[in-house]
Amino acid sequence: MVPYLLLGLSFGYVVALKPTCLSTQFRRPGDYIIGGLFPFGMDTINLTARSEPTLVVCERLFVDGLIWALGMKFAIDQINNSTSLLPGVKLGYDIYDTCFEPLAALQPSLLFLTRNGTTGIGVVCNYTNYQPRVTAVIGPHKSDLCLVTAKLFSFFLIPQVSYGASSEKLSNKELYPSFYRTVPSDKKLVEAVVLLLNKFGWNWIATIGSDDEYGRGAQELFLRIVGNYSICVAYEGLIPTDLTDPKAKIQLKETIELINKTKVNIIVLFAYTQPAQALLKQSISMGLSKKVWIGTEAWLFSDIASSTSNIQSIGTVLGFIMKASPVPGFQEYVADLFTSVQQDEFCQESMESYHRMASGGLGTACKQCDHISLHDILPILSRSQIQPVHVAVHSVAHALHRALGCTHQGCPKATIRSWQLLHFMNTFTFTVNGQSFRFDESHGTNTGYKLILWDWKNGTFTHLPVGDYEKSLYVDKSQIHFHTADQKEPTSECFRECKPGQIRQIKGFHLCCYDCRDCPENTFCSSKDSSTCTPCLEHQWSPVRSTRCYDRSERYLFWNEPLTVALLTLTSITLCLTCLTAVLFFKNLETPVVQASGGDRNLLALSALALLCLSSCLYIGKPSDRLCTTQQVVYALCLNACFSTFLTKSLEITLLTEFPRWAPTFLPWVTQRRAWLVVALCLLTECLFCFSYLHLGPDGLRSDYKSLRSEVLLVCDTRSWLAFALMHGYNSCLAIVCFLCTFMVDTPGKKYNVARGITFAFLIYFIIWIFFVAIFATLKTVLRAVTQISTILMLTLGILGTYYIPKCYIILLKPDLNTVNYFQNSIKEETEGDSQ
């Protein structure tokens, strides 16, 4: 084929100096006429200044439109030469220029609707038997034009088959019942583009459409579908299609500036060739950084790459084009035609056939075509997709074949109304060049798409196939070399896919643009699309970034904990020490040292300390309301029993040292048997306070859900601070009285001093309580129970160590001091020393 084209090209150079008759090749008579609407030209002249309904003229040739029109001519000539499709029937054609303008397309469309053989449109009530000029119409290419012309042809039910209009609006069979197309609708294309974005993880993009039906419709569909895939559109805009408008350049500049501000790396462009090329040129001139441009067949297959300087600086260009097979014999046909139109004899015959058809006043479809050579169209001819035009013509021919009832012997030349073809176009499958086609429910064909890449290898530009899309998207990433330094796909993310347990936190002004934030502790997120974390119930917990909540386990001081074992060991030692002291005092009850220390009242104090030691076990294990109450009552009563014995001894010392004159009167009440009355009175008072505590509000069990991360802390909670203060405050008052009564007593040299032991015992009590209050208030764990046990043990050991152990030392190791004489002299000197 290539040598054949080169031969035709060489011949074309020789005779290209004189005009050809190519413009007369687009009108031929026949038994059935098929109308054609093709964009031979573009850039209409003075359209905005048009004040009279004159003919719309195009300024320059659009080569792609010329090749598409030649594709229709080739298909009809092929059918006329066929002995199987329409044998004995000759198809004619009447092709006109649309200039890419609805105004230009309306005039030939109205001509097609005129009554056959006339230039007038009949106005009748019933158009069933109306015979228009054409049997069917091929074209036009753009959706804008089809939306105008399809309403006209649909009223007459004339089959109209477009080879390029992809607007989803044209799928409405109620509005456009006779409209068909041999390309997929924009909905399929948009789905492919969205899947491509999703495939590469690009979710921060800009989308631009041309300000026409194709651009607006495709962009509207894109914005509707893209939201289902969590893709954020940073910018959406339209670019002008009328580039002669003085405001067009300003709009293009503003568009590039806005894109630059968004910092997106991906731009989806739905536009035809001219506005797309204008935008790309503007981006190059303004120095826009390299992006990934995702395009469509509307501009990807144009001459932008070859006609725009420095086009490689825009970045990477990917896009979808319709899958279309090459049409066998078409390029040879065009080469032959360009050779023939330069021959006088051929042109004479063509002119005669051209004039045999009434034009209805319309002139030549393509005046510029007479001044173009095969050399001029060869680059576009090699890449132009003719199959949609070829299939469109064959769809009408196959419908006509069935409507006429053709056989292998021939076709009857019967009168066929245009509307009669619709039934056959809707229901039958037809074959073109071995490939089957059928119009679907929306009157379109879906042959799928190819994903192509603009590729420059060794300075040569090619459309490199890198994937396809039919029912699913396939991308060969190894074939795609991006503009980045490592040639890997660039990132363009406004957000990342949130992981389980994360929520979307919107950032900036874009509602679909967000950061992923972990759900904090004790909250969860079960859905990836959620924007808030759900709090767990009070009895539950969850770690950071959780998808569910878990039940809290109970926490208290367990019996088998190492710390508990250590405390129990220390408790046992303290209890043993207290019991040994009590046994020792009981055996030496009548000795001077025991009598001087309080006599048999010491046994009550030591018994109370032993019971206090045992009460530490109440703080171990699972607490309850009853246990919490028992803890405080036992502690208060045991401590009161101990302190009341110290009170009688402290008062005795005070009377002897500070009030010797009153001693004979009051001393019997704090010594001997009457001292038990004071002890009993103190215990009775404490019992009253304990009763008030139980009545006003005893401590109860409280579940603390805030202190521990994953556990519920079971603690004893004070419900009445007044009752609590009265009960424990009374013991503190006794401690203060005892301390004040003994701390000012002087110490005789080398003599036994009962007062000093009491002073140190209560000094330790105050120190322990100060530390206890400070530590207990700050602890929020099981260590609170440990602190309480430790306080009890330290207090017991403190009293033992400061008051009772020294006396045990005298009993066991210094028996020579344990005499009546020693203690009497000691008391006497103590009294005398204080009196002076």
C-alpha cells in the first residue's frame, strides 16, 4: 500500500499546480439518496456580525472532515459495486459542509427534508407517505449540530446516523427516535476516564471542557460519576470555542492561572481540537509545569502534536480513542481519486453527474478541496479513523437491503419511505468487513476504547497503545513513561484512602478533600466514609484507630499480685511483732515499765493495733458497698481504741507537769481503773460518729471508667464528706491533744521519759497522714489500695517502734532498769524539773 501511495504522491506533485475537480465528487444521483453532513471547513467568517440570513461560509479547510466525507463516498461506491448487498440498486449521495456550526448545518438539513424533486417542504397533516429528498442522513460529527438536526429528522422519522456525536442527551429515544450513532456515548468514555484516575490513585484533579454541547455534557457526566470514586475535583471550568472573540485569550489565561493555584498534577480535558489546542498553547506560553493530560478522541487524534511547537513541555498525554479497525482499500481509493481528479476526462464526467442533481440553490460543498493535494492530507489520512463513517453508511444499506427484500439475484426498485428503515435498524445485526455491529437500546454501538499515549521515541511521534477498556479497564503500566524524573506515575492526591479506624477530616474549601485522622481512644469508626468517630459506651473501651469497642475488664488489687503478696508478708510480720509485744507486756504486766506505760490499757492498744493490721486485708480483692463501709469503720474504731489509751497517759503527764496543784483532784480519773472510763467515753463518742457516718452516707462502690485505659477501676467512693470528716477528724483531734500534752515535757538526763515516746508516735502519725493525703489524692489506680494498706502498716510500725519497742528493750535487755525505784525517781525528777 505504501509504494502505491508514494506513486500517487509523486504524480500529485507534478500536476498539483492546477486546480482539481475534487469539489464535484460529493454529489451523485442514484435510486436512493443518502445525505451527508461533514465539516469540510472551520472558522466561520463574521458569524457574530451576521445581520442577514446569508450563507455561512468557512474560512479554512478541515482535512479530517474531508477524509470522513471521502469515507462516505468510498463506502457508497463499494456498496454500488457489490453484488450481494444491494444488487441492481444504485445509491446516490448528497454531501454538504457543516463548518462545525449549527447555522451552517441547518440549511442542508432543510434541503434534505424537501419533497423529492422539489425545493419545498410540504406541510401536511400526515407524513406517512411523504417522500423527502433523502432516504437517510449520515452525520453530522459534533453533538451540538446533532442536537439541532436530530429534532428535524426525528419529526420526519428519517434515519440519521452520526459518526462522531457522543453526547448522552442524544440517547433519549423519546426526543430523538430516528437518531443513531456508530460511536459510544460519552457515558462510556467518562466511565473509562474515571477508572483510569482510580487505577493510578489520582484523586486531586482539574477538569476542563469546551463551552459547547460535547464539553459541557461530558464534564457534567464526569462530575456526576467521579463522586462515587472519592476523587476530588480541585477545579472545573469551561474554555471558549469561539477563538476569534477578544475575551477568549483572557479566559484561557485565567483558566491556566486557576489550575496553577490548585497545584494539581492531573488535568482531564473534554474538548474538540481547536479549543484544546488553544488551551495547550496558552499553558506552554505561560510556563505551566508539566502535568498529566487525559484527553479524548475529540482532540487526541488531531494534528496538535505536530502543529504545536514545544508540545512536549506540557508533560504526559494519555487518553481514550474508540476502537476502530482500518477500512481495507480506503487509502488506495483516496490515492486513486486524487490521481483521477487531476484528469480532464474524469472531471468532465464528474461535472455532468454533479449537475444532474438539483442542489436547491446550495453551492459546492468544498471549494477549498480543488486546491489540495494528496501530499497535504497524507499525514492525517494515515491516522484518521474512517470505520465509524463506513459502518454508518453500511447500516443504512443493510436496512435498505431488508426493507426492499433483496436476494442474491437482485433488489426490486420499490418505493421505500425513510421511516420504514427504522424497524430494521433497531432489530438486525449487520456485518461490515467481517465484524458484526448492532445498535443497542440507546441507538449506539459500543466497540470499546483504546488507551493511547503520546509517545516521542527517537524524535518520532506516535500514538502508542497502552491499554483498553470494554467491560473493564486494562492498563499496561510498563509501556507508560511519564514526564517525571524516574518516569513513574506522578502523585496527585488531595487525600489518601483512609485505613480502618480512621475518619475523614475535611481540609480547605473542598468538601471532598480531606486528611485521614485516627479515632482516639474510646472511640471507633466502622465505616471508611465516616467523618466522625463514634464514642464507646461507658463500660467499653477501644484503642487508637479502632473499628469496634471492647468490654472493659474489672481492675482492683488482686490477691495473687506480687505487690499484694509483698504487702501481706509485711502485714504478717507487723502482726506478729504486735502480738509478741502484747504477749510480752501481758507476762510483764505488773513490772514498773508496763505500769508506767499505761498498765493493762496497753493490751487494749496492742489488740487494736493487731486488729488494725488485719483490717489491711479488707483492701484486697473485689470491693463492694459493704466492704467499703467496713474499711472505714474498722480503721476509725481501731485507731480510736489505741489513741484513747494514749490520751489517758498524756493527760496524766500533763497534770503532773503542767498542773501539779490540780493533780490530786483529777489524777485518779486518768489512772488506775477510772482511766477505763475515759477510754470507754472516747470509744463511745467514736461509735456515735460511726453511726452518723453510716446514716449520712457511708462509702460505696464506684466504677471509675476514666482513670484506666482499658479497664474499669473499682474504687470505694466517699458519699458524705461531713460524716467522713467527723469520724476521722475525731481521731485526729485526739492525736493533737496527745501531742500537745507531751511534746513540751523536758527530758531528764539518762532517765526514762514516757512523754517522749508518745510525742514521737503522734509525730509519725502526722507525717504519715500528710504523705498519705498527698499521694492518695494523685493516684487513680489500684495503687490507692496499696497506699491505704501501706499507711496502716507504717502507722502500726511507727507506734510500735516509737512507744512499745523501747519498753520491750528494757524488759528483755535491761532488766536492771525495770525497777520501781527507777521509775519513781524518774517521775519525781520529771515533776521537779517541770516545776522549776
